Amino acid sequence: MNGPDLSGNPLKLSVGLLVASYIIGEFIFPKYPLLYIFNLVGVIGMIFSISLFIAGFSIFQRYEENPAPSSGSNRLIKTGVFAYTRNPIYLSFVLFFLSMFLIFENVMYCLSALGVSIWLHHWIIRAEEEYLDSHFGDEYNRYKNSVSRWIFF
């Protein structure tokens, strides 16, 4: 079964962007020192983002669904972290970048978080939503109306 028609792989792009952000941020842009409390918030955010990724990924495995965004779906997952956000894995990517910024004070991680969130929101998530709407219809619309795309919107 074919899934949504997507331009790019979010995991591969995020890993590549992490490497590029490190190189550009460490050797080109200056660091912007933050208060120690922000570094601690970054560590907590990092732990939370990794936990969110693992929780979302493990639910896909439990339901025997392929987590690749371009794969088809046999069922709509609405339990676990998917009861709070429709995109926990993508949310974990953005939170990871923001956490990296807070920990390492590298502004490129912050800029990357902004870029990744815009790309995910407009090109990946919308394509997935169109696919899920056409595949699951009313069930997906009820889920979409009860659970936010990210967390707050």
C-alpha cells in the first residue's frame, strides 16, 4: 500500500541538519552564552525529546505499522503519546534541536529548529494529513478535531 507523496525523509534531513548545524555553528557563528538555568532546561528538553521519539516509535512497532512517513497505514494510531499530539516523532525532532541550542549555545540549532518545524508543518504533515483523511475519512477527522497537530495548535 502506498502512503503519502512526500518530498524528503524527515529523519535523514534532521540528522544531516544536526551535523551541518554543528559545523556551521562551531566554526562560523559566534556562541551566545546563556544562563546556566537554560542549559538545565535544555538537558531536560533533550531527555523529553528522546523519550517522546522512543514512545512514538514503539507504538508504531506495537501496532505493526511502518513508521516511515511515506509508507501506507492499515490503522489509525490514537493511543499513548498520539492521544496528546498527532505528530510526536516530528515534535521530538524540533524539541531536540531547541534543546541542543539551549545546551550548547549554538544558534544554528535554534535556526534549524525553526526551519525543520516550518518544513515539517507545511510539506510533510500536510501531505500525511491528506493521505490519512482520504484513507480513514470520518475517523481521522474526529481524531484531528480532538488532538492537536503539535501540542498547542
